[in-house]
Amino acid sequence: MERKLALKVDDLDNVATIFADGIADGAKVEVRDKKGNIEQITVHGNVPYGHKIALCDIEKGAHIMKYGECIGAASCNIKKGDYVHVHNLEALRGRGDLGGGSES
């Protein structure tokens, strides 16, 4: 049986990266962290290899953390196990409309 694995890289992360093919809605994945902790999570949605799932519920507007860094904000409420990608994650970097400076 093929192991369905996801990795949580940093303690601050609220998403894990899938390292398995064929992760379909309802599949169970084994999430591992650098301390050796293991948690089994049921995935909601079809998730391609190298994409992310939520490790906990994430409220709309909350930061999405990967590798200990903010990679964006939730554009809607995200449930534990949900596929996290452009449909529910809004990039924050390079946004001139968020008051972070002016663009020419």
C-alpha cells in the first residue's frame, strides 16, 4: 500500500504539503513534522502532488503560513483538511492596493 504523506515544515505552519499522487476527496493522509509527530487528516477535495492542505480551521482573512512564512491570507473560511490554493488563498505580497507603498 502506498503511503499518503504530507509534511509540515515549521512549527508556525497551518498548511502541509502533499507528497503523494492521487489524493482524492476523502483520502486520509499522514502529516509529519520535523519533531516526528504524526497526525492523520482527512482531505477535502482532490489535491495534486506538491499542493497544500489546511492543518486546522483557518478563518477568512487569517494568514496562511508555510515554511514559517506568511504566503497569503484566507479569502474565505477554510476547514481542516481542505485543499488550500488560489481558490481560497489571496496573495498579499506585491499588492499596491493594500497600502504597502506606491507603485509606478
